[in-house]
Amino acid sequence: MSTFVPTAGRIDRKWHVIDAADHPVGRVASLAAHLLQGKHKGIYTPYIDTGDHVIVVNAAKTRLTGRKEEQKMYRYHSGFDGGLREERAKDVRARHPRRLVEEAVRGMLPKSKMGDAMYRKLNVYEGGDHPHAAQKPVAIAAPK
């Protein structure tokens, strides 16, 4: 008997919707990363992208626990001397509310080409609407 190894043509990719309203960012991100990697499937293989597509709606209504809204810093660097930019979480939420969820999920995925491919299957929207109704996404309840 040989070991089953999934191939690209045999992977059934489904679509999932996570409503992030009033849920902590980290809990939503960990659920999204779990689905993007395919860890919920019986055919999960660490070196093959077996994950599904994930849609996160109401990203602007997520919450940060504790004092992270004031204390958490997001850092970006241009690559030039003195090019470090820092922004508090409340300022990021005011300008780009989707970025809180996107960066949290990105940090939980593998740091490789396969992680980049998984990240491309993530769709985050600030409000409750999304243009993916034709894919018939299944609603997943985010943990409190």
C-alpha cells in the first residue's frame, strides 16, 4: 500500500466567509490561517498548498484586546537609511482597517513561496459585503 499524496488536480478548494465583527483580530487571523493552509482537511500535507479560499468581512469592526489599540506598533522600512516608519494600531485602523487582519494572517502563514500563494487566497473587506457570491462561500463562525 502506498502513501496518498495530493496533487494539484485532486485538491477541492472551497470558499469560506468569516464575519470578524466584535471578534479579536488574533482569533480571526488564526482561524483564517488554519483554513488557508488546509489544516482542517484530511489530505493536509505540509509541503503542498491544500488550503481553501477565505473571505473576511467587517474587518473594520474587529477588536484588539488589552491596550494594543494604543501600544501596538506597525513598522515599515523603505530600505533606505532612516526609512523606518512606525504607526500605532489606532492610526492603522483609521487609515487602512483591512491591514490589521491582513498583517495578522500574513504573520501566521509560512514564510516561503507557498506562504505567498496561501496569502493570495485571502480576501479582506472592511464592510459586510463582498463580490464573491458566485463562489457560494460557506459561513464560518469566528471564535470569541
